[in-house]
Amino acid sequence: MKIAVLDWHTVSVNGDIPVSELESFGEVNIIPFTKAHETAENIGDAEVVLCNKVLITPEVMDKCPNIRYIGLFATGYNNVDTVYAAEKGITVCNAGQYSTNAVAQQVFAYILDHFSRIRDYDDAVKNGEWERSPSFSYFPIPTGELAGKTIAIVGYGSIGRRVAQIADAFGMNVIVNTRTTPKDCPYPVTDLLTAASQADIITFHCPLTEQTKGIIGKELLGAMKPEAILINTSRGGAADEQALADALNSEKIAGAYLDVLVSEPMSPDTPLKSAKNCRITPHTAWAAYETRRRLMDIVCGNIRAWLDGNPVNKVN
């Protein structure tokens, strides 16, 4: 069996994730990145295609008649035309819930960065400010406790629930906004604008749909408290980037921490690049080593189940 891996460098850049388990299934062609015009050529006569973000269109499937299985190194599968794949008898499987711990951890890295101000104090110490202090304790930069702060969690899937659990451990007040009322949710569930108006921190963990596209816009930002911060580790398209930049630059909100943008890699034209109090990480929340190892285990498990005739995580 031939396997084409189309964007391996979205999973492993430094060779820290071994390909030996994939090689146990057959002949593996590892391709670091695939441009749109190279997709069909890079797949060739492979029966199994593995990818993260590469578009697998009807045209690609028609040009590659040997494809029997498409596996995703991701939870999202909007890059694959799953309807056409089903018509062609091609199984498509995704990988879910592999990044819950890592993303929740990064959310709190952002929160602690904002409230503990460790980077700012480290800079102050290295600039000699503590040495010149008349007091043993030098604290001109305000910090804050998380206990008693209100965190609004938009989206209550596995990541949202994990964020809520960690917030609980910090003694925070948790409120939830979600499309459907979750079962056995121990936290108040409210509408989005109420959540935004009450939050000291609002964090987004919702999928990108027609309903959530641009949800971080003027109305929501206008409802937030001026001392509140916003976190988005979900999808870049959830934000109206110009509206968010305007809110930051006019100090309508205190700050934003973003791991996702509308265009990725980041466009140099995004207004958020130079926005006030905006911290951006390059879509790294999911990318902890342990997370990527777990992702590889899920992808290989999906292939194994498909070969056994009992596919799991099938999306079509």
C-alpha cells in the first residue's frame, strides 16, 4: 500500500515525530509541504492520503483514482470535499480531541502573562530598576489574582470544559456561552453579550461556522469591560480583525491574546500586527510535543481500523 503524506512539516519540523509507525502500513512518501498545483502529482498512485490543510478537491480525486482513504492530521476537515469523496467510495477520517490539554494550557499561559506580568518584571530587573529601588519589593506594574475573576467560555466542547476545570482550580467564576445547553454543566449558561459584559476574560473555543464567523465584532467588543481581555485559540475567522484592532487601539478593551488569524501564515497587512496590547502566537497552542505524538497515534489508529473494515472517526 502506498501512502502520501502531503504536509508533514505541519506535524514534525525537526524530526521529533517518527514515521516508523506509518511505514508499517506500506510505502510512505513524506512531502514537507504541498502547493495547490502540486497536490495531484504528489499523491500520484497512492491509496492513502494523509494531510492537515491541503485541499483535496473533486478535481484532485478525479486525477488520483487510486485514493481509497483520506486521513486528517486535524479535527477540522473543511479542506476535503467529503461529499464527493463519499460518492467516489473514499473514506475520510479526522483526529479529534488530541489537543485539549495543550490548548487549555496555552489559554492559561496567556491569562497568567496578563495578570502576573512576569515578562515586564523580568525586563525591569534586567534594566537595573530593582537595583535602584529603595524597597526590598519593587512593584510599580499592577498585577492581579485570578481568584474571583470571571471567565466567559464561548464553546463548551472538550477544550472549553477543560478550561473551565482549570479556572475552577484557580477559584475563578465561570460562565458559559454555547449553541446548545450542555448536559450536567455546573456553570451558568448565558447569551453571548451577557457573557461578554460580565467577563474579565472571554475565551473562544467554538468551531468556525456561518453563525460564528466574525462573532468577535463591534457589538461583542462594545459590550466588554475596558479592563477585560479576549483570547482566541479557536479559528481566526471568528474575529473581525479590523474591529478587534480598533477596540485595542482605542483601549475599549485591555488586551487580546490570539493564536489564530484569518490568514495563516499571518498576512503582513493584518491590522492586529501593530495593535495595542495584542499578543500573537503563530498557531502553536496545539503543537506541544506530547500532543503531536498523540495526534500521530490517532491517525495511525484510524488507518488500522479502516484496514480492519471498521473505520473510526469517519466524517463522511
